Amino acid sequence: MLAKTVVDVAFIGIGENGHLAFNDPPANFETTVPFIVVDLDEACRKQQHGEKWFAQLEDVPKQAITMSMQQIMAAEHVVVTVPDKRKSKAVHAALTGPVCTDVPASILQLHNKKCSIFLDIHSASQLLNAQQ
């Protein structure tokens, strides 16, 4: 049923390691399965703990269910929120570097529908510095 449903809006985030909606690097850009179980790498787990989603690192799950990259790209609208300076390097790589599985968020450069990326001044800092 989910495979046949068009996603109107996908609300997702970019992680410190360039992940997109828990699709950690190197991400699978090819799978057409709409929702997948992914292993969370150590950097991703530390981010979840650092953002206070979990009290202790040991509490952070080692796996998550997420939208596949193809499912994200098929969404009519993608809304991406990226707060905080510690994500500025990933934002810069995702928006100005090549599209590659090592920076999963870079695939957003290819979204041909509507993709809105909301940054704060801190997460945009490397983009702003590059313009000066």
C-alpha cells in the first residue's frame, strides 16, 4: 500500500554527517523500497544523544525506519530543516558539492519538484563564508 501512495510532503532533516532522514553515508540511492530499516552509525547516534533526544548514548537505537532516498525524491514537496552550527559543514557539502552517496543530502540538488531548505544563521555559516 505504501509503495503505491504518493507522498505529498516529506519533512526531513540533514545530519552532521550529511545524512538525510537517517540515510547515513554511504547511502543507497538506488533502492525503490519506500521505507527501509537502516543501521545508525556512531556519528548519527552521537548526534541524537547530543541533541537530547535520548538521555544516554546507550539509549539511542542502533537502527531506525526511514524513507528511502527514492521515496524522498518522489515526494511532491520536501521540507528540510537544519538548525545549528555543527551541521554547517554538511549543509555546505550537500548544497555546493557533487551529488554523491558519501553526502546523502546532496541528492536534494536533483529534486525536480519543490524542495525548501530552512537554515538558521549558524547552519548556513559556511555558505555565507563562501560567498564573502
